[in-house]
Amino acid sequence: MSRVRKTLQIPLLAILALWAEMALADWETNLTQGVTEISREVYWMHMAVMGICAVIGLVVFGVMAVSIIRHRKSRGVTPATFHENIVAEVIWTVIPFAILIGMAIPAAKALIKMEDTSDADLTLKITGYQWKWEYEYLDKDVRFFSNLAETSREAAALDSGIDVTKMEHYLLEVDNPVVLPVGKKIRFLLTSNDVIHAWWIPEFAVKKDAIPGFINQMWTNIDEPGTYRGQCAELCGKDHGYMPVVVEAVSEEEFDAWILEQQELAKAELESGDREWALAELMERGEKTYQSACAACHQPTGTGIPGAFPALAGNAEMLADLDGHIDTLINGRAGTAMQAFGSQLSDVDIAAVVTYARNAWGNDTGDVIQPSQIKDAR
């Protein structure tokens, strides 16, 4: 008996340990009701269909269980010999048909509503990149990129030593969240610059693929102010899990003020490309640009990933050819994973990140690249 007890102790302890870990987790096994009319309709239909399926399962398996128990051979029951029954066949055809029609009608209405992007109050163009999102508010002259927050990127780096379980919103925080007004119909135009991505916010019940060379549409109307988080829902490459979506839903007045602020920042950014920058300024800005645009592949310390992405620290080829370095950053390099950043980064950002890469991690060229040089190189 003691041997049996010892044999059972190990799996029992393992089960208890697993249960304890699961008890600490935030279990979310159902759909969220969300904060939009569409999300609530989707939730209602999900619950209704699940209820119907549960009742059907209970009835079918209940009848099977009763039949198996009451008509088993050991009770001496003689099995029926008929091959068909018109009444039974009509019943098991008509009832499922009625159930399917009953589910299809509200589902079709919801799908039609989900695809109706007409009469939108605001249009937001979303472009997926490996691995970030570009947002452009059409007719507002506001455009920016949204990258994984630096705190999450640092924690995700090789040998970071950071305990990510203690981080709030790990891999679900960005440097530039999307700001949208509540109570307005917002149309999303989705496309991609490289591979297939998918923009997904569970609370809005919106998820659609962003496909290169193709534009998809969807819409939402947010009822409640707040911060809503999502992710790329399509396996899009090495850092697929590192391109979250964060939406800040605010009042119309706050949104209008934010748009004005962004327009002023864009104007100031454009003007900053016409002045001379000091080395210290370029290094500070270049580090931020590098961490958001380059560190995913080349690592925060410039050491790269052997066999996949080259190291920039001590890279003799890069350091010996300044023009080639600038051209590679602007136009990318064919046949490699190095993408073109000419359309993604401003003249100032490219000048800053080139300056940073040539003077960081022990690289000491002393090169100071000005935005005017980048403008001439385009």
C-alpha cells in the first residue's frame, strides 16, 4: 500500500502545483462584451449559439445515455429491426434547419452591419510594417509610427535579466498610442508595406488582415473612454509578438486638442530639418530612433544576431562607407531582411540614427550627419 501511495504522490503533487499556478492566472475563457455596438452583438450571438449547442448536446447525449442504459443487452431487450421512420427523419431534418435559420438571420444582419463603412466621421489609414504600425489620419495631416514601448523591448532583449512577469502590460505598450474620439463612426483602411499583418482590438470586435497591395476596410464606434489594447493577429515574422496596438479613446474635445498638438509637432519637425544639429543632439535622438526602429534586429547593444542580423558595433564595412551606410538605411538592401526606412523616418531621424550608429558601442568615427545630407541623398 505504501508503494502505491508513493507512486500516486508525484502526479498528485504535480497536479496541485499546476492548479496553484492556474489559480493565480487571469482566466479569460469567454469573449469580452466590449465597448462598441458590434462587439456586444457579437457577444450576444456567441452566447446564444453556445447555449443552443449546449442544449443540443445535452439532449443528444442524454438520449444516447438513456438508450444505452435502458436498452442494453443484459436486460434482455430485443433490438428494433426497422430501417427507416418518416416521422423521425422529418423531425431531425426540420428542427436543425429551423435552428440554423434562427442563427443565420441575426448573424447575417451583424455581418452586413460590420461591413458598412459608409458615413464615417473619421478615416484612419493603418499600415503594417515588420514590426510596427503606421497611422495616418486622412484630411488631418497627422501621421506617425507606433512601436513597441522601449521598456518592453529592453525586457525582451537577449540576456536582459528583467523579470517580465512583474511588468504591467509587457509587450502590450507602445511609444505612440492611437487617439480616437468616442461616439464617432471611425473607418479604418488597412494595408501593409511588407507581409500580411492583422490589426485586432478585442474590445472593439474588429480584426482584419493588412495585405500588401490591397486595402481592407472596417469600422468602429467607441462608447466609453479608456485605453484598449490589441495585437497583430497574423504570424508576420520574427517579432510578430512585438507589435501591439494601443488605442486611447477620449472625448471629442480632447481629440480635437490632440490633433492640433500633433499638427504643431509635425510642423516643428519639418522645420527642424533645416537647421544644423550638434553631435550631442544627434546622439540623443539617434539612440531613441535606434531603439524603436533598429534594435529589434541589431539588438540594443549593436551586437546583432549571429547568422541573421549583422552586428553594427565594430562593423568595418559600415564604418568605412558613409554614403553606403546612408543609402542602405534609406533604400534597404535587396536580398536581405534590411528594409527601406526612407519612407518611415524623417531626414532628422535618419541623420541622427546614422550618427549614433557610427559613434556608439565603441565606434568612434566622429561623423556628424546633418538632415540636409539625408535630403540630398534621397
